[in-house]
Amino acid sequence: MALSQRSGILQLFVAAAVCIQLYQAHDFFGRCSCSSSIKFTKGNMSDFQVLENQPGCDRTELIVTMTGPDNSTELLCLDTQGRMAQAFLKCWQRINKDNSRKMECINKKRKAE
């Protein structure tokens, strides 16, 4: 009886672990992170993220983080066909996709304004 009870608990534990992993995976097929995008933005950009073809999304996405005067942040999706996004993607390729060098691309954008 004790062996059967232990195996039941083990099965329940394994099922819970699998459910947690599936929930945290966030790879929902057929979905991109950006539902809409803009071609250009002005303001204080503090970060950006390049999402290359992911499971369920067959396009490259560029998400920029804008910081407001009250230190609030807003995430915006840039249209990768626009000139501003193309400049970011070119810079991203030039720095070999090195996250520690992202500020080079952001500072280049600031100088262009």
C-alpha cells in the first residue's frame, strides 16, 4: 500500500513540474510579440530588444524602451521596414548582437536627432 501511495505522489509531482515548465515556456505558436508597430519615435530611449524569428513568429521584431520625464517606461514596437529600425538592426549586426554594447546603437540614434 505504501509503495502505491508513493508512486501516486511521484506521478503527481512530475505532472505538476511539467505543467509549470509548459506555463513558463511562453512559446505560444502563431503569436508575435508586436501586434502593431510604428515607423519612428522621438524621446529618451533607454533600451531595445531584437527578437529574431521565433517559434510561431516568422518575422524579426524590434522593441524599444522609452523612458518618460517621470521615469515611467513604455515599450514600443518599431516597424522593421522603417529607416529608424533599419539603422538599429544594422548597428545590432555591426556589434555582433552583443547586449553589452547596445548603448552604442542608442547613442548613435541620439546623435542623429
